[in-house]
Amino acid sequence: MLAFLSALADPEVGIGCQRLRLRLDPHLTSAIVESDWGSGKEHSESPAVLELIGCSGELLDRFPLEGPLAKLEPTPLRGAPAPTYLVSVDLTAAAGSYSGPLTIPIQVIHDHLIPTVAQTASGHKQPIHLALTGKAAWEKILVHGQNELLSVSCQPANQGFVTFYRRYYPTSTGWRLRVRSKPGLWESDAPFPNTSLFP
């Protein structure tokens, strides 16, 4: 389980003399965020915003999120080429198996908040989006002292389903992605796949 900061009163973490702050609508409390997280209950509050605060208290950058319910993991990812934090926003819909909380690794680079992208072996780059839905899940693991992110997702294909296994891992020059797929259905009420299934 990831240890996310409480949603009480704009949680923040220190990065040297800078601060990474999750700005929530003032009408939201930690109790509301926790009780409604993943429920699909509609919220009319303003979307949450991730802010980078400078050493003198100035606002350096801001990253708007897609919904009002959000959480920030206080511990940076180990081995990342830049300070990188996981921020989650609840996108759960009232019905359907393809919506749920979405987690994005955000890098702090040259006083800016940058969504993390990963490069495949062919050179294609794509954002790292970690979904938790009825047909998707992810885990953070520790490999040789650095964090890797494993993501499993299932989608309709032809007359059945195909399951994708993605492994995101950091290098000194950026994040990399390896992916494999195989026919078959996977749903999140099943155990998380064995790490050997991820390339």
C-alpha cells in the first residue's frame, strides 16, 4: 500500500528549500476525500492543483488535475533521474469498469512540474498513467534499490480481451517502458499478476 498524505489543509512535502503542495478546494476535508475516494460520487468543488513553491515562498509552477479529489505520496520515487512524486486524482464514474483513480508521476525539473514520460525500445514516448479500475491496476516495486512501476490493463479485442503488462523503470537519462500483451481477460478483483509476467 502506498502512504499518501492526508488531504487535510493542502498537504505538502519539502524538496530542499522548495515545497510541493497539493492545493484542494477549501470545502474539502480529509474525511470527505477518504470516504468518497473511488466511490464515483459526484463533486462540484474546484479541481485540485499541484503547486511548486520556491525557497522564498513564491509560486514557481502549478499543475492542474482533472478532479477535486486528489492525494500526494510524500516519498519520491527512488532512482528517478529527477525528484519525482506520485500524485493521484479520483476519476471514478458512477458506473463502468474503465474508470477509477489515476496516478501520475510528476517530476520537478528546473523549477517546473513535468509529467513523466517513458520511452519504448523503438523510441516512442508516452506519458506514464497508472490507472486503478475494474480492469486495470498497478504496483510500485523496489528493484536493486530503485523503484519500478508495474501496470496491468485489460481491453476488448476482436471477440475477446487482451491483457497488457507494462514495466516502467528509471535510468540516468529518463524513464523506459517495456510492454507485452497476451490474449485473455484480467480484472482487478483477481490477485495482481506475478512480476515474472512483466517484461
